[in-house]
Amino acid sequence: MTVESRDGQSTLRSGFAAFSTRIAGRPLRPYQLEAANAILASIEGGMGETFVVMMARQMGKNELSAQLEAWLLDQASETGGTIVKAAPTFRPQLHTSLARLSGVLRHPHYDGKVKRAHGYRLAVGNAEAIFLSASPTAHVAGATASLLLEIDEGQDVDLDKYTRDFRPMAAAANATTVIYGTAWTPDTVVERQRETNEARTAIDGRQRNFIYDWTVGAAHNPAYGRFVASEIERLGAGHPLIRTQYLLQALDGHTCLFPPEYRLLLRGSHARVTDPAGPNDEVTYIAGIDVGGGVEVPTDVPQVGDTDPNKHRDSTVVTIAEVSDTSDGGHPIARIVETYWWTGLPLHEQCDRLIHLMRETWRCRRVVVDASGLGTDLASRLSRAIGPTVVEPYVFTVATKSRLTYHLLAHVSSGRMHMWAETGTYPSPEAREFWSQVTSVRPVLRAGNQLGYSAPKARGHDDFVTSLALVSWASRNVPPNPAQALLRTDQPSHRHIKRPLVTGREGRF
């Protein structure tokens, strides 16, 4: 596509910056214009390049896309042409894109020229933009991109769907393709194309990847920089959200969920507590319960072979933590003081023990219990026995496990969750298993920035980590003890009693 002025000079690139200022009314920043100029040069020369545009969150990726679309529709309004834009979902992603494009075109210059049809098409004169869902089940074959093919949130678009259904749409006109997104895993559409582009650039020197992490945005918007810096301080530079959304670093599912710096933060200096020494309204205890009792069937990874039932026999793990609020409104301080570990114990016996432990021994103010599968009935019984204001059933789905995982990582990285320090020559079975799982569990990365975790096949267990995540979740909303309602204290109790030597995998009761 070539648009020439009266003196024969191309205006497709030279006119875009003026359009951004005068018509769109939102001048683009230099890094946005850098990417735009490369894209427009490819369109203008019929080069059919494929670009990757990665920007940290809230740095204007969507604004760049909308203005490019509006400008191309404007310039092709007489000659005609088609833009095809795909995103993982129609609502809200493509619906938002349509609204953003309509906003750019809401200018007197386009009065009477803009038409919308069928809820997914927008035309300016003879040129139109078509918005199509890239959901694996969507039927999209048949569209042709003659002006531009765009893939939005490419890290969440299925690679096979892109290759089979969308990539061919650029073939007839050798249309330029732009893949927008952030980092997630090495096998996404974004990362695969990024690698391909790097190899091509090494040969011909032409830039095809335009990658701008948060520091680029901060240089142009100090307020944005302060916000991201505070998020990094709050969550830690190793947090998946920071790495993928702001640093634009892909995650590797083969790494540990808890990097070494997180494991160091988890190590506390307090002693284990085997008996809370009777009622004490100045101390608040909470609990997280991962329920077992049968054969574990991991939900995060496919299981192939290895059907030994003893190897995958699930345990119930109960984590008790002493919790105290902080004055800054951040994560509370949670010190793990005891863990119960039962394997193969009938559920009715587990229920009786748990009621006694939660209500009588520890007088827990908040209990979060796995209410999925085997835990459904047990959670219901605990709620009836202890009270629904204390017991929170937690049902695991992909979405709720992702929420729990992100919360756990943020809590650990804040330096406010600690495991007791072993004092004997040999670590207790519970501490040994805790650190074994914390060291071995791996992240499970899904589309839509959904994050989970699972144990490697050779180890097979993540119940201590799940119990840890549940007790972290329990720390969010803890009702105060009667004494604390009158006088709050941030100082934890130090009345710790050494635990007698216990052997065997079952823990104690």
C-alpha cells in the first residue's frame, strides 16, 4: 500500500505522527512511533514482515494498535482494503479493541463515514477492520487481510490456531503482520516469533522486534515509574507478574516455583510450638488444611504410566501459623509454628481430630480448608462444628488455584511468612518434607497468565505447599481476638515449647 502526496513523496509514514496529534488527539510517545514507523514501512513497501511488539502493561500497546488501524482505514477509505485483528476472546478483548478504535475515529473528520456491521466489523469508506476471536473453538476461516494482520495478546493465542487459521489470511496480499503481547512461556506465539525475528535480524540487520520494558515507560512518565517500582518492592523482582508483565521475561516451567531468594525469606528464626500453652487472647492462630485420604491424582499435569498407588498416596497436611498484623497495611506476619501430617487416615478420624485441634487446642480464628473432592464433606463438617465465620471452604479450579498461587508468592516475597527453625541435630520429618516440596515444586503455566504448581513426577507430592498456600490465604481476613480488639500488638508470642523427638511419617496427634 503506497500513499503519495502531490509532490510524489510517501505520506503513509510522514502523515501518521500528525494524525496521532491532530485527529486522534493523543500524541504517541517516541517508542510507540518507532514501532509504528517500521510497521508502516513494511506495509508501504509490500514487504510482508512479521513484527513482535511487546510493551510492559499500561505503556500504550493498545493505543498504538488503535491509531494504526484508524490511520490505515483513513488512507485506504477510497481504494479499499481489510485489516484483520484477532485476540484470545471476543469479550472483553476484541470488544474493547473495537471501542478503542471507535474512540479514535470519533472526530468531525469522520462524520458519516464510519459504519459498523454484525458487531465485529467497522468500515471507513471502502476500507474495513474485521475483529475475530482466536478461541480454539472459533470458526474464522475465509477472511483476508490485505492491509494488516494483527494478533493481540499473542501470549494467550493457541499456536496451532494462529498457524492454521490466521497466518494464511496474510498470504494473498503478502500483508504485514503484527503480534502484540507480553511474556509468558517460551512456547507462545509471541516468543516463537520473537526467536524467528532475532534469527532473521542477525542475517539482514532489519529490526522486527520492538520490546519495551517498564523502564522505557518510566523514562517518559515518572508517575508510572514510581508505581511499577512500588510493585516490584511489594512483590519482589522474581514474582511471575513482575517478570512477565513489566520485565517482559518469559517463565520456564522447569524452574522451581520458589527461587532461592524466596526460600531464604521463608526461613524463620522462631521455634516450633507443640502446645499453645492454654487459652491466650493475645495470640492469634490460623490454619490451612489440604485434605487427603485416597490416591492423589494431580490436576495440573498429565500422568503417563507410573501407577504405583503408594507413590501417589495423598496426605492431609495441616499448617498452623501465628499471625500478627502490621501497621503498613501490607501482608500480615505469619509464622508457621506447627504442622500435622496424616497419611491414609480415614476421613471421619481426620474430622474428629481437626475439630479438636482447631477449636480446643489452637482456638484458630481463621481456618481455610480444601473443599474439593474428598475435602467437600470434611469442610462442611468443620464449618458446622467450628462456625462459618471461622472456616472458609476453598474449592480448587484452574482460576482459584492461580489466585492462590499468586497470593502465596506475594506473601513469601514480602518477607512476612516464615517457617520455624529446627533446633535439633536432625530435622523433623515435617520440616524435612516441607523443604523438600518447597525446593521441588514447579510452576504450571497456562494461557491467560493462569499460574499453578505441581510436583515433579519423580516426587509426586505438593500437599505441604498447598497447605502453606491455604494458611497464607487464611491470613488475609482474621477477626481480632477479644483482647486484641482493645489493645492491638504487632509482637508475636515467644512462649515456644520444644517439640519432643517424633519419628515416622504420620506426624503426631
